Amino acid sequence: QVQLVESGGGLVQTGGSLRLSCAASGDIFGINAMAWYRQGPGKQRELVAHITTRGRAAYADSVKGRFTISRDNTGNMLYLQMNSLKPEDTAVYYCNAGYHSGYIFDEYWGQGTQVTVSS
């Protein structure tokens, strides 16, 4: 079992920055790739950024050059640095972790943190 808790969301003006954090606890040694997703009002949940255990990152086209995903060496913290924020970035942001231990493959989600960008 893995628990994920996001923090760092809030209200920011267009062009501003926020840094989201995701703290993992429980069986963190089974965590492999991690990611940030978001779900805007009336929209489906979408992948924002993804990072492997080796630190290789990939981004949605809509956030490339503005957002940076990172994770610490302990494996229990995930971050999303968001710069040059736009109103269309307004969404609930979710932390996601892939998990593999023995014959068990699973994924875990945090409860989400609200990001609101005012115009």
C-alpha cells in the first residue's frame, strides 16, 4: 500500500508560479514511475508530466517549457514546478504512482490539490 498526499496548490495570477509537492508513504520501495495529472472544470483528467525512476521526464505539449517535474533520491517526494501559469492551467492536480512488488502491479492516486489561475 502507498499513500500519496499533494500540497502546494492555491490561487495565483496569470504569469505566476507555484510548486506542487507529493509526499509518498507506505511501501515506497515498490514505486516506479510517477506522474502529475490534472482535471479542469468540465474536462477529463489528463496527463501533465511523467518521470521514470531514472529521472527521464516527459510533458504534455500544453505545459512544455513552463512546467518541470522532479523527484528526490529517496523516492518519496515528487514535485511539479509550474511557471508562466495561464488560466487554462486551472484544475485539480493529482499525483500518481506506479507500483510493482513481486506479482503485484498497481497504481495509486493522491486526493488532489486545487490550482486556480486568475486572469
